[in-house]
Amino acid sequence: QSALTQPASVSGSPGQSITISCTGTSNDVGSYNLVSWYQQPPGKAPKLMIYEVTKRPAGVSNRFSGSKSGNTASLTISGLQAEDEADYYCCSYVGTSTSYVFGTGTKVTVL
Amino acid sequence: QVQLQESGPGLVKPSGTLSLTCAVSGGSISSNNWWSWVRQPPGKGLEWIGEIFQTGTTNYNPSIKSRATILVDKSKNQFSLKLNSVTAADTAVYYCATTPCSTSSCETSAYWGQGTLVTVSS
């Protein structure tokens, strides 16, 4: 199975909103509402930010939101803050192999 | 809150077997959770390896399935990963993670260990 496709980098100024896309296929993103998003600061473990496309775990800021249309899922960060600088990865369930696949990762830079 | 801690050799010889353990604290390995392994080669992205439920049911990444085995040890409240026939391409930080599930929802990989670097080299 191939990794989901994400832009290599996205940047924005403090206070702005940015959106990270995650493109898969009808075997994964397109067929299941089992897309999650992770934030990974340099040298640290990933942190769950969004699960099941739109749900936020307890303690995650409501500035983070998720959505999906067709084979593409998206993560939007509103009111961008310096602390949001990190790598972000999407992940989807793959029905044909009962497994999961991560995205290629996106580096978010706050200008 | 569940806490996870990986342990195992940091250096494995080519063609050998990589063996890691993930100790679970603050929760039971027999709870309604999936227990998984994810790895990240230096400077690269995340790769899902596989998962296990407390019943022993497993799912694996098709690209690794033939070499990987994930087991649960209920007596020690831990789970493990064995990866055989390793090469330099298996050099990575290995993370254990868990997905807690309710009756209607699962928080995919909500909790992670800190990760452990395993280098494959002679």
C-alpha cells in the first residue's frame, strides 16, 4: 500500500489559518471515516490531534479541525501560533488489508 | 491515563531478529484497546507496522507481514514485536502506541511511548 499524499510543507503567519491536505484512494480515505491526524514536534513522539475525521481528543485545542471530501481529508489549524510548528501526519484505515497507512508528512512553519 | 515504555536492544546485526517490548502502566493490557507498533527511519516519515487486541487478533502492514510478529503477555501487562531477517532499512525509532475503544468509537493511537532507536549494523 502506498503512503497517503500530503504537501511537504505549509506555512502561515501568526493568527492565520492553514489547511493540510491528505489524499488517498477509494480503498482507504474515500471509504472509511477512520482518518486521524498527528502532530510531531522535532525529536518527540507523535500526538493525536484528530480521530475519525472530525473528532478531537480531550485537551486538544478547538483551533484544530478535520474534514473529508471524497478521497481527500484535511486538517485546518486556525489562529496559527508559534507552538503549532511541527510535522503533521495523517493516517487512514485500509480496508483491503485491514491495516493502517500514514501520510508522507507535512512540515508546518509559522512565519 | 495509560503510559507506554519501549525497551530492547539498540543494535541488531543484519539478518538477525529485532525484539522489542512495550510495558503498559496505568491500564490493563486486557482492556478494550488495540496495541500497536509504528516506526520512523531517521529523517523520514511514520510507518505503521501492526496491531494486536487482547484476544490475540492481529493485523499487519502487508509490506512487513511476513517478517513481523506481535504478541501480548497478559501476565506481565506488556506486548512485544519481533521482526526477523532485518537489514539496514529497518533502522528506525520504534514506537508503541495504543487505541482505546468505546462501544461506538476508537481514538486511533491516542497514547504513545517515547520511542526507542534500533540500529541494524554489523
